[in-house]
Amino acid sequence: MENAYLLPCHPAITSLDPLGVSEIEEPTAWDVITASISLFRSERHTDLHRLPSLIEDLAYSLHHKGSVNTAFLQHFLTDSYPDARADNALNLLDAILHSALALPTVFPTREIPYLNLKNPHLHLTDAQVKSLIAHQILGTVKPPKGNAWGCSFLCWYSSPQPMDSAVRGYLETLFHYMSCISDNNHSTTYEFYSAPIFKQGEYPWQISIARVFDYLEIDSTEASSVEFPHKSLKYMLIASNVSPGFGASCTQEELVTAACPALLPLGALCVAPPIPSDAALLTHGIIPVSTWKGQGRHACRTGMSIQCSAHGFLLVDATELDTSESSSLADLIPKNLERDLLKVYTGFAAVRRCAATEIASPLWGAGAFGGDPIVKSLILAIAAASAGVKIHLSVDKQRQIGHESMSLFKTLTDMKSCCSSVQVNNVWRLLNHDRVRSCRDGSSIAEILCSADF
């Protein structure tokens, strides 16, 4: 398995140069990239509106893609920068091309070591982040091994866009970020954390006597009004994918990644998916560039962040249960329960080592991943209490569960109220009890937990 991601300027990456832009007989990809940019700049009517044509030419020259849909990008640039030769438009274009050409200067080794157990830390300057993003904009990068969704922004360029308002906000954020002057004193840190090895029967949640619900705050939200970034907390859990990254829809991971451009290279270039089942990713020094309100189809950009402080993001992927055929709760199948609990605990323990004591979180693993919201809330609470981190869980007050359409928010708050003194180890034992494992929904588990005599 490769230990590093080869950047487009690496001499091992070659190009057939089908458009003949390079004068070198057997050019590298970098020869073609620099020649293409030089030719583009020399054209008489070069301006920002011509950027899609450069992207299309590079896609053909480097990846043999003869038909790339950039219609949405073209409309976006025309609408957002009606005068393509105005200072703001030309400055943006120059910033993108300048950052792209700086790649071998800011990355002298021409590669990025993948984040993994052997290389757990990656520190990037602002200039390095912008250079990587410039190549994601131009589409010159190739997906790492294991990455099946892509690594450039072509998914934001095509038309039609099912969530065009959100994607427009993504592009506004991206180009605003590229237009800003880099801070030479600021850096972004990506970290890989793997779970420690525990002896059988000595997992923290098996022996912890901490009161589990002391570490769970349940915050009422609405899908149309939830805000990003969080008003007071600087750490946030991202309900990530085993192959993390951005996209053209409005999952929490995609929205946060797009709102924080310094996150864009992480899943796209700096890891070789899948993320191991006992590992989590943690970032530091991430400054949100845009502010948002709402989730999913309700999401909309509300502005650009002004003097926003740095945030930390914990990327954790839940077990995918949406295709499970289990007649009972697949969350409670021992391998699934232990895997998710260990992964979340690993992440929370990493946050605690950074001297953070609180973290915001969505209802992790209980949306598109198919998990039960009550079980996932208990997993988060157990992991948080075991690690010594208080979790602020955002719960849509309109969400209902069970056959009787009970309020999820009320069920969780009632459970917390009646089980305020219950210890972590007791909840863990309960989740492994045959009676609980036979439950078909989380509301039944909440009833059992509230009536249990510990």
C-alpha cells in the first residue's frame, strides 16, 4: 500500500499531452499543467469567465476526460462576477493560478504522507492548504487509493444541481477563501488517532462508575434553524463517512467541510480510505469561512465569518446499518455496538487530551446511516462519560420515533431525568442484556432503562 499521496508536481506522474501544450517530448503532468496555465494566461481575452475552459482542458490532458460538465460553475461565475475583468475577478483568478503554480515550492518532496498509525500528525501552512485547494479547483488531482467518490470539485461544477442554493454557498465560500491573503503564522493540523489496546473486560465503559447522563446535554433544534458554527463550543463532532470528504448534497459532513475550506484536502487527499474501524480523525486550527443556518434542503449560507476563532473537528464514521436485514436493532449486534463505542470513545479521548471538556454533536449515525437514535445517543453518552467530555447533542424537536410517533427530544430528556444517577457500567451491561437486544426500537430500550433497578 502506498505511504504517501503523490502530488501533481511529482515527477513520477506523466501525461500523454493529447492537446500538445507542452514542448517537451515526454512531459510529466506538471509540465502539462504549467504549460496549460502559461498558455491560458497568454490568451488575449483571458478572464475569470474562462476558468471553466481551463478546467476542461486539464481534465482532458491529465485524466482523459473528454466531456466535463462545468455548466453550473459557468453560471455561478457569470452571476457572481458579471465583470470578469474587474479587480476582484482578476485577483481571484490570479490567486488560484498563483497558488497552483506554488505547489512544488510549498511541497518540496512533491508528496503528502498519508495520515495513519505510522504518520499520525500532518501540519499544513495556509500556503500549502491553498495550493492543494487550487489544484482541487483546477481538477488536476487524482483520488487516493480507496477513494471512490473523487477529490476535486467537479461535483460542484455540473448542472443541474439538486441543491443548487447550497452548492452556490459552497462555491461562494471557496472563492472568498482563495481571495483572502494567507496568514503566514497560521497552520492547520490534521491528526489520526487509533484506539488503545485494552485487556478483555477492561474497556473504560465496563468499569466506569461515572454517571452517564452528567455528560449528556440535549439541545432542542430545528432542521430549518440550526446554526453553524456553534455559538459557544469550539469542538464539534462530524458524522463522517468511512471515506470522508465533501460532496454536492447537504449532509452535516459536506456542509461543515465546505464552510471550512481548510478541511477540503483532508478526506480528499490526505487519507487513503477506508478509515480503520478503531480510528478517528481530529483537526485543529480550522477557521470557518462562512456561516450557515439549517440542515439538508433547509441549509443556506447566511454570511461570511468575520474574525472567527479557530475550531476543532472530530471526524467519526458510524456503522452503516441502512441495509441491515436484522429483525431487531442492528445497532446492538455485539460487533456493531463495540465498534461504534470504541470509535467514538477514541475520538472523545483525543479531544480530552487537547484539554477540551465539551463538544457539540449531531445525532450521529442515526440519519442516512440507519442507526436507532436512542441507541446512538446512549453510545455517545457512554463514550463521552468514559472519556470525561461533555457532549451537547442537537436533537430536532420535530423528530418522532416508534410506532406511536413519540417525540425523540422528549424521550431523551425523560430518560435523562429518570436515570440521572445511573452509572456508565450499568448502561453498558443493560445494552448487552438479551431483553434489550430483542427490542425492535429505541423507545422500548428507554422504557427498560427507566424501570431498571440498578
